Amino acid sequence: MARKVIWSLPAQEDRRAIFAYWDEHNKSKAYSSKLNKLFKEAVKRLKSHPYIGRKTAIPNVYMKIVLQYLLIYEVKESEIIIHTVWDGRRNPDDLF
């Protein structure tokens, strides 16, 4: 069963900040567009296979790796909530 995907406000802000960083860093939106496409493909897979991500210590919360980013999401009966998009190069102690 395909679940509905909900991006939380913090996850939306994380994604916008990541795209803004790469747009400024590269002086182009090309990489941000590529990254956005990869995020969309990952979310599409999560809809039908929500448990493909790596399980965390928090019940029903998983992480899906997209390049160096982690999509942290929670699986519920009829929806998947993406809580944050985390740069995997950051200190993991700051995440939880």
C-alpha cells in the first residue's frame, strides 16, 4: 500500500536551505535541481517500500541516505512523515 508523504515544516526548511547553499556555492541551480530529483526519487520509493531505510533507535523512525544527506522519516499506518533532511557530514550527536 502506498502511503501519503508529508514533509514537516523543519524538513521543508532544511531542503530549502540545502538548495540555497548549493545555488550560492556553485553559482548555478544545476546541482540543486539534481539533488531535488534524487530526493523525489527516494521519496517515491519510500511510498511503496517504507522500511527500506536504516532503522534508528526511535521506534518507527528510519533514515534514507541520498548522497551525503539523510532523510529522517517516521512510518505511520497511512503516511510517511519526513522530519528532517540532515547532512551526514555533520555531528550525529546534534541530530537526536
